[in-house]
Amino acid sequence: MSSGESSGGRGPRSQVSVCLATYNGEQYLEEQLQSILPQLLPGDEVIVVDDKSTDGTATILERWQQQFQSEGIASHLEINNFNVGHRETFRRSILLSTRPFVMLSDQDDLWADGRVELMLSEISKSGAGLLFGSLECFGTVNDRIVNPDWTRSGYRELLLYLLRHRWSTFFYGSACCFRRELVDSSLSVANKTHEQWLYAQVLGAGGRVRSSSSFVTYRRMHEENASRTRSWSSALAELPWEYARLLRTYERRRRAGL
């Protein structure tokens, strides 16, 4: 257990970094930040990297930066000089973080009440390097209401099956918490999702990945993000190859004493 780490919710909790990657997110950004702010304490930090938005996202973020700072929460906003894509933007936000524990958030999701305390408690008790929780989807796609309980039915059973086989790259970064000390800048994010990049970092550093049935995030589904959601079939097809590659990375780093 690291210095200052919360133990089962007793005593002062560890500080956290919240990392966001934004791009043209003005429609839902306010609501998202409103769900995050009440869960943070003085000493926490919010890191936002914007991928050169062309709407009012930057203006919203600048206003919220002042709001966070007025609450004693460190806030850093960086705007890319040109569009580099969400993978590299998330990677950059993570590398800018400085607190012992890091949580990610997509620009249009909502945090469940108590997420920070819950995830800090569970990651501390388990000793995991990376912990990911449960989420619920909501919203509409092509005027069809998304089932809000999909992770609480058959899909969760599929996910648990994958976890038993250690295929743990199959998770949403927006529902995770990890130890900052396990992540460095040496591994490129090229040809990886930021979730795969993060998993490779934790595994390569000898950390453990754990899942939790605790509900931590509402994932908003809408036309803009539906096209970027990978299908279960395509993700499943890649898992064995991805796992083999991660094992090779871990073995190389172990032999090198890293």
C-alpha cells in the first residue's frame, strides 16, 4: 500500500487525478463535469487535453478550470496545436497527471455518485495496479433507446468469462482507476486503443488487473460515438493475439529488470 493510501475508507483518502480527452464536446461536457466536481477534494487534480476543438469546448473548459481552482483542485488545460486523435490525446492527459491514482472520463459520460471513494477503496484492498468497474449505457442511437442494463445481463457474463482467461484488455477506460507509478512514456500508443496502451503499461510494470462489479459510470450512447464503438465480434477476434503480444512485452521487461 502506497504512502497516504486510503484503507477501506478510513482516514484521509489518497489524492486522484482525473484525466479527460475532449474534442467538440460542448453538447454534453457541462453535465459531465457537474458529475465529477462534487466527488473531488482539495489536492486532487483535473487534467484536460483538448484535440483542437472547433466548437465551444475550449471556452467551457476554461470556465471550469477556474471553478476547479476555486475549490482547491489543481487544474491543467492543454490544447493540441493540431488534431492528433483521441488515443494520443488520452495518452498525453495521462502522462501529465501527478497524483497517486488516476481515473479517466470520456467527455460525454456521467460519473455515478461515490465513484472516487468506491474505486479508491477497492483498488487499495485488492492491491491491483488497474481496476475497472461496471458501467451502464443510456441515450439513443438512430432514435433507438439504448438498453440501460446491458452490463448487468448477458454481456457482463461474457466479460467475466474473458477475465477468467486473463484477456483483460476488454474494458472501457472511462470506468477504470489505476496507479500512476506504473505508467511511463516509453510505450507508444500507435496501433493501440488507450485502454490497450494502459493495460500494457500496467502489465509490463508487474501490476495486476482486477475487475469490480461496482457501478461507477453512465456511458452515453449517441450518433457521434456509436460509429467509433468497436463491435464485440471484432474485439473478441483480436484478444488472443493482443494477449500474446502483451506477454512478450512483459517478459522482455522482466528480463531487462524493468
